[in-house]
Amino acid sequence: MPRPRLIERLNAGLRGVCTLVSAPAGFGKTTLISEWHTTPTGRQYPLAWLSLDQDDNDPARFLTYLVAALETLPTEVSQSTGLADAQALLQSRHRPPLKVVLTTLVNGLSSLPTDFMMVLDDYHVITAEPIHEAVTFLLDHLPPRMRLVIATRAEGWIAGLQLAALALQGTLAMPGHKDAHGFIESFTGTNRYILDYLTEEELQRQTPDVRSFLLETCVLDQLSGLLCDAVTRHSDSQVILDQLDRANLFVTPLDDARKWYHYHRLFSDLLRGYLSDQPPDQVKELHRVVRAERLCARSYRARAGGARHGTRRRSGRASSPQPPLAQ
């Protein structure tokens, strides 16, 4: 089915250096990018595609496959001296630091006269910090004719990028705030400080009811409307979860019926940090309620017919679903 609105958003993404395509598994991220590449605009960008899996968390392997994907592009790109030199460094007995390989690659591609695009598909399987640093270096020094597309589920550092996009969108919508460059340039410090700032900005845009919901439910590993109702002592939790899901904000669905969710890990960590500032008696009571509601969650799943509700991810590995637990 054609998706003209999303195609237009991909076209708009060409004005930057990186486009993030984020959605749950099975929602057609790969199909969307392929569809876009058949459009008049997309055909102007030869496409190198790297489909990732968990074995690609070795930095040298990742870069080797990245270079190999670029070698599938038309001759003016694939025969760049930068590709050949980077491949030679990766295959040498005394392999230099990754930054040296990346610098060689970027320098060799910077003089190319042809636009092209690199797709990193299923990037959520990458958990190795050196690879995240390599991708960050690449983005910071991206050759002028190159565009990067990252297709992923919204986890890990991608959640930070997503929060950045939300914060930027909200800032530019405010009267007197139209300078995107100035907004981006204002961020300094470590990734943790940046993410703290972005989360605080986004939280302040939520209604008091939603902020209260987020703080009260952040102690859950997995979320459902019924379980959150029991913890918050309200009856509108499923409505709030649906709103957050539609806005692609903070939560990831765990099942096709979209009845079970979990918070992005980094966001959950930050919320729990805010929760620690609340009165101790209130926090202790909240944990007591969560523990008491474990039976409620199991009963709900039984009534739902034992429907599969996905797996949690921990350190990049899938594990068997567990009942929601207090931390």
C-alpha cells in the first residue's frame, strides 16, 4: 500500500545527513525505504544496504561489511580509493585503530561527485559501544554527497535521537524559536546530560496527568492498561498508553495487539531517578502495590487467551517474557 506521507518525510530527510526510520518489528520499515527508492527522488540516490544481526557487534566486522556494502554502488563510488584503502587497513595483520580506518574511508569518499545513500537496517541489534562511537564519528564527518539512513526499533541510543527530534520539533513550534541550528548547537556535555535535558524538556510538554502516570508506572518492567490502572488507581491507563504509542513517545509495544508495552530503557532509568526524589513513604507504597499486582497481571494474560506478548531485550539478547516485576 502506498504511503505518500511517509515518502514525503523521507524526501524531507534528505535536507539533513541522517534519516531515522523507527517502528516496531513487522511495521514495514524495510519496505518503506525500498518503496521510496523507486520514486523519482529516491532513484537519484544509489543505495548501499547493510542488514545487521547480533554477530555484527564486532567493530572490525561491522566496518568490513560497511565497506563491502559501499562497494556494491556504481563505479564512481565503489572504485573510490577510500574504500580500497579502508579495506586494506581492516585486512592488515596489524590493524590500526577504528578511527584511522574511518578517517581513511571518509577522506576517500569526500571528493566524490555523486550522491549516494547508506542504509543500516536493524540497527537495534547493535549494542557494542565502539560501533555506536564509529557511527557517531561517521555522522560528524559525513562526506558531502553521502546520506545515512538508520532503520531500527527505538531502543538504546536511538531513543536519545528520538527524544532529540521531539524536543527540536516542540521548540520550533514555540513562538520566537525558529533557529534549528542554534537549538542543536546549544547541546554540550556527555550523552547522559543531553538525554537528561531532552527528557526534562519532553516531560514538561506532557499534561500533569501523563507525567504522574509516567512516574507511577516506571517501576514496571512491562505495562498493560489493567496493570497500570491497579498501580495508579485510575481507569484510563490504556487510553494513555494508546496516546503514547501513537505519538511514538517513550513506549515500545511488545505484542501485535498492542496491549503490552515497556518503556525505552534509558527513559525508564531516568524516570526512576526522578522517582527517587519523591517522599520515601510514597515510593515504598508504590513498590508494595506493584508487587501485589503481579497476580493481577497473570490473571489478565490468562483471560487474554495466552496471547504472545513478545520478549524483552536485555543487553541485546532476547529472553523469555516474565511477569511485570517491581525494580
